[in-house]
Amino acid sequence: MTTTTPPEQLRRALGAPGSSGRLRAALGAGSQPDPDYAPVLVERCAVEPDFFVRDMLTWALVRHPVEITVPLLVEAARRGPVRARSQALHTLSKIGDPRGWSAIDRSVLLDADDDLARSAWRAAVVLAPDDRREQLAATLATRLGTGDSQLRRSLSRALAALGPAAAGPLASAATDDDPAVRAHAAATAALLDDPDADLGAAAGEVDRYFATGGGHADR
């Protein structure tokens, strides 16, 4: 008689047609962590369509030993579909282990897919070693003045989260030939000037610059 292993039971539960069942399965895996669950959870993260289930999968992975989860997530972040890579980066940012930095490189920070790039920015500002933060800011600054409103706000938040390391790249961008880059740099620099400011409200300055034509006028 063949006995189904707990990891296989979890895999089946996470593949249930109803999202409520998948949510309960992810909750159970996080409530009673088992090293053998980690590969199954990472595997499911790559294909799970429901936001709330993905969030629970991330929580469950955070509850597992980093020695097991981080290598699996780094591998998932480097290859595969965009959703899988993005979710892996998101989970690495939640775990916060420095070894997750190995999943970040220039290509993913500048990826043409906005969702993947945004996930990489968020993970990078959490995971970057101190001696790499200025270089990270310089790479992110090359995206100033590009993308839609949501992407510009995300970029401003990421640069602001880098603190003083972003000051030099933003100062350089403020003299760029492209007025859109200059406007975005100026709005982002305002977040660094007032660290006590409401980040969400301050990031709205980016939108104001573009909405009023600031991104197309000399300053």
C-alpha cells in the first residue's frame, strides 16, 4: 500500500480548485513548518493566481528556515515566468536574509516588465549590502523620467528608501538633458530632504510634476 507523504498532501491541497481551500493549506503549512514543505510552497508561488493565497504562501515561507527557503527562492527569482520571479523576489524581501541579494542584478532592476522590475527594486533596497547601496541607487536612477505614474512613484519610493546613498545619483540626474528626468529627480530628492515627510504624499509630487507639464518644461 502506497502512503502519501505530507509534502505530496500539501501539493494536492495547494492545487485545489477553490481559493479558500488553498488558503487553508498555506496557513497550515506556515502554522506547522516542515522543511519538506518549502519546495512545495515555492513551486506553488510560481503559479498561484489568487493574491491572498500568494500572500499566505509568502507568510508560510517566512516561517520556514532561511537555510532552506532562501536558496530555493534565489533560484526561482533567476528564471521562469515573470509572476514566479516577481513573487520570489517579494518573498525574499519579506524574509530579509542578506543572502537574498544574490538574486538581484542589473538586468532584473532594468527589466522591461514593470511588475518584475518593481519587485526587484523593493527587494533590492531591503537586501542590498551597505557597500552596494550607492551603486544600486545609480542603477535605479537610470529609470528616472520613464514609465507611467505608478512606476514613477514606485521608483521614487525605492530611491528614497536608500537614503543618503541616493543623493549623488539624484543630484546628477537633476542636471540631465531630459527635462522629464530632471523633474522626476527633483520630486524624488524632496523625499530625501524631509525624512519625516509622509512618503505616500510626497511621492505624489512626482505625479504633480508630470500632470502639470513639469516633465516637459525646462527648470
